[in-house]
Amino acid sequence: MTDQPAKNTSQKEANGIVTRRRALMMGAVGASAVVSIKPALAQTAGSVLNCEIPIPGNHVSGGYIAPDGKIVPPDTPGAFAPQGRTFTGEEVKRAIRGGSLPGTSHEESQAYVNYVRRLQHGQSGFTCYASLQMPR
Amino acid sequence: MSQQFKAANPEEIVLHMLDMMSLVFHRPSGLTHIVADPIPAILEVMQQEVSTPAQIAEALENNFDLEEGVDVENVVLARLDEMNALGLVERISE
């Protein structure tokens, strides 16, 4: 943090053209810049059911999905190769209640559901999965 | 401070600028976030590159008029942490 650029002057002054850059309010480290809207109505309507859970998410990077949902090295016996498919909240919800994800075998679907259950904050699909469990 | 971040794919996000704020709709979660400066600017300078907070801070200093005396890099890191929790950016490495 010691190598600050010289000064925030307009870059095109050299050409004789002065373009003013937009002023940007940086705020403070502890001042949050986000307010999330989680409207109760939107949850009951389409948004939760239409949100998407990639299976697997891009944090998995090539691993297979074991029956218990854990990520295991490629070609582990009994584990499923990542298909890179995306399921909607509605599809996952039905699978959690005992159905199967569309286009998957029962065992594959169970592995994927277990994978979704293991999702953590910050991983692709977590927010969608979390919102499925919010009370209506 | 070698943490690296990457913004979500453009097709996962709808960004709508209002006067003082921006709305970000995140398709995978179906959630909408109201965001203030400097978040839209951070997403703008990151594009799809894997970036460190220092690189983003430098890009902001080159592209915007910033207030004096602000610890830009640490503010950027704090905002990246917020966005990481929401899926708007992804932490690539610690």
C-alpha cells in the first residue's frame, strides 16, 4: 500500500483534452455496500423455484461426486463423473423430498442431492439451496 | 495479500444502474442486491480477469477520482469478501 500512483489527475491532459473522471466514493472498510432483497413474496413465487444450482459448482474442478455427496478424485469407483448440469431450485426441492433429478438415475440423483446438502456459503448454488429452506 | 478473485460470469448477473445506487440481480440465487459505490466500479474494472485487491485498487485509481486518504486496497478487499458471500465474485485463492 505504499506504491500509490502519483496523483489522480486527468489522464488526457497531455493531449490538451481534459476529461474529468467520475468521482468514486470508496466508503470505509467496515461500511457494507450491499443490501440484499429477499422479499417474502418473491420466495413464494417464481424466484426460488427458478434459481439454479450447478452440479457440480465450479469450485469442484474436475472431481467426481461420491454417493455421499463428497468430491473425490476422478475415476473413483462408485462416484459419478461431473456432468456440468444445472438444476433449478424446484427440481432439487422435489429430489430432496424423495424424487429424482431429471435425466439422472436414482443413485446419481441421491449423490447430487447429497452434494447440494454439503454446499457451503460462497459456493455456487448455495444461496439457491439456502433459499429453498427458508420458511414460507 | 495475494488473495485472488474473479467476478461471476456476465450472464449470471443483471446490473442496473440507478442514480446513486445499482441493482444487481444474481440469476443463480434469484436474489437482488442493492449495491453502492464502489461495488459497481469494482465489478467493472475486474471484468473476467482473476485479480488481486491490489490490482483492482490500482485500476480504480487509474479510472476514477478517488477521495484522498482512503485505504483503497483494504476497502476493495472488504467489498470482495461481501460479494464472495453473495456469489457475485469467487475467491480463487487465499
